[in-house]
Amino acid sequence: MQLDFQTREITVKLVYYGPALSGKTTNLQAIHHLATPEARGRLMTLETRDDRTLFFDLLPLTFKQGSINMRLKLFTVPGQVMHSATRRLVLQGADGVAFIADSQKAETRANAAAFADLRQNLADNGLDLSTLPLVIQFNKRDLPDVRSDAELEQMAKLGKEPVYKAIATRGVGVAETFLGLFDLIWAKLEREHGFAAKFGLDGALMHAEIARHLNLGAYNSITPPPESRR
Ligand SMILES: Nc1nc2c(ncn2[C@@H]2O[C@H](COP(=O)(O)OP(=O)(O)OP(=O)(O)O)[C@@H](O)[C@H]2O)c(=O)[nH]1
Ligand SMILES: [Mg+2]
């Protein structure tokens, strides 16, 4: 987190982590598509031809409350196993992580390996999974042979992290995941820095502001999903 008192700007870093092809880049594309023009910055993606992130993607979002600007920088890591050093670099200074898992049963081991890799890369950055705001998204719910809803519910019950279901290509569950992570980050910043008193900020108001700018619930039959606009 960065505080700039002169410009009255708070900058927070969110990292989308997970195995290769789980839909991290697609989550950012969907948020970019959902966000109002005032809130969204330019989406920067660095990809190879086959859709795979080589370095990272970055989407900056800005939300206002009174005279305070809240800047949220969303990064993705490249999921392919060989890019571990890049993932470690992107994780530096992260305020929170959205772990994007692939719901397909065949990807269960890849999810677990990516989670172990997250734990290691966090430790290498002096960050700790037990104190870092973390949400988990099970993406690709539209595909056959995915882990069941009951299984995910059980997992959510056993773990402390919020679990979201998503179809990122249709923008389903994407804003919810993002807002869930924002809430956890906000609660931690509030605990550690006393935001409310210091800046006269209200987390519930900021949450509502973000929800409004992401048109939460705006996807419907007349709104084209992001893949058709690529
Ligand atoms: N069916 C389906 N396909 C999806 C969904 N989300 C993403 N995809 C597809 O999965 C492929 C990989 O998505 P990306 O967002 O590029 O995956 P990534 O996690 O960024 O991959 P890396 O950059 O290699 O780590 C693309 O072809 C997406 O269109 C989903 O919810 N359902
Ligand atoms: Mg990617």
C-alpha cells in the first residue's frame, strides 16, 4: 500500500495468481469490460499468440470518496510453471491475492501446485499466507467435468478464505471475487492504519462505490460477454 498525502491518493496492489490458463487474464479483461470509463484505466496485457501471459497484465482502477482517490492496481502473474521468478517479482508489495483455480477435475493437481508455488513465493517476499488477504475463485464453471458445487462448498467451510464460483469469459462472479478481495484488504488496512479516522473514509461506502462502477449484475442477455468483443 502506498499513501500520497499531497495528491490524497491511496494505492493498493492486488495480484491474480493461479495455474496456467485458469483465467487470470480473462478476469482482468472482464473487469475492464464491466467498469465504467471513469473508474477504469488502460488494460495492459503482454501475451504470446496462444493467449499465455509472458510477464504480467496490469489494470489500474480509480475510485473516489470525498477528496480521496483510491487507486487499485490489478496484476496477473504468468501461470506457466517456468515463470516462477516473474511471479515472485509481481508479488512484491502485494496487498492481497485472488487465487484463480481451474474448476476442471483434471486441473486439481495444477491448482495445488500453483498454490504451493504461491506460498513459497510469498515467503520469499517476506509475506505470509496466514495474514495476507486472500480469496479463491473456481473459474470455468461452464465446462464439463468440473468439481461439484458441494465439493466447493465443503472446501469453503473448511478453509478461512472466501470461495467464489465464476465463468470469467461471461463476466460471471468476477466482480464478486474482486470486491470480496477488496473488502479483506480494506479490513486489514483499517486494522493497521485506522483509515476511517485518519481520512474520514467509510469502507461500506467505498464498497458500494466500487460495486456501482463495476455495474455489479449488469451482465444479462443484452450485454455481450467480453470474449465476443476481443
Ligand atoms: N470455458 C471457459 N473458458 C475460459 C473461462 N475463463 C477463461 N477461459 C479461457 O481459458 C483460456 C485461458 O485464459 P487466460 O485468462 O488467458 O488464462 P491465464 O490464467 O491468464 O493463463 P496464463 O497467462 O498462461 O497464466 C482462454 O482461452 C480463455 O478464453 C471460463 O470461465 N470458461
Ligand atoms: Mg494470463
